[in-house]
Amino acid sequence: MAFEKFVDINKKYEDKITITGSKSFGFPGKFLDENKITEELKFVVLYFDPETRRVGIQFISDPNEKHKFSLFRGRTGQGASAVATSFFGKWNIDTAISKGKYDYKVEETPQFGKMFVIELHNNKTVEITDSTSEVPPTI
């Protein structure tokens, strides 16, 4: 068996959507490749269900869409991101708490069409089930 040169430097091999602490959504190269998010899709439209804390993400090419965020792509295969400060502010989503990697589902909605859906989690919530339990000290 012969050696093969590794050429995918800086490419992330995760098929997840990321929320960063700096109020952005991240889309690794693997996610873009596997979901056929091509270079023509230069924007995202975001949806939010405050009751279920689910975010819908739709990739579009239409520059005339008024309610879109630009998709910034890294070098070839390195993924993309969308800065969505106003989205997180409008829905009072604290990205310091909600940041992380999310599994997604592809959903077809009657009103908006195909979107990638994530359900926000709260990484820093400590659930106390017994009132006599001690809360772990913060470090």
C-alpha cells in the first residue's frame, strides 16, 4: 500500500452546525459538502421558534431577499460562517451559554420550504432535582 499525501489542512470533518460566542453560526466544510451547499448559495435566512427554542436555517442565493445574512466562506473546503448578531439579540439568546456544536435535522416546512433545524441547548444549566442537594461551587 502506498502513502497518500494529506491535503485537507484546516478542514473540519464534523457534520454539525456551530454557534460561536461571537454571535455567529458556523458550517464546517463537511456539512457544506454533504448537504450540497454550493458556492452559489451566498446567504442564510434564519427562523426561530421561541416555544421550542429551535432555529431554522435556510441557504439561499437570492441577493434581493431583505431578511438575509451573508455567508462568509473560508478557503476551499474550510467551511463558512454567518454573523447573526441581530438575530441573537432579537431573541435574547445568550451565545456565551448557547455556544457549541449542534446536530441538525433537515425539515421541509409548508410555509418556508427546506431548512436545517437545530434545537438550542443550555450548556451551563445545572439541574437540581432535590432541594437538599448542594450546588457545585463555580470555579
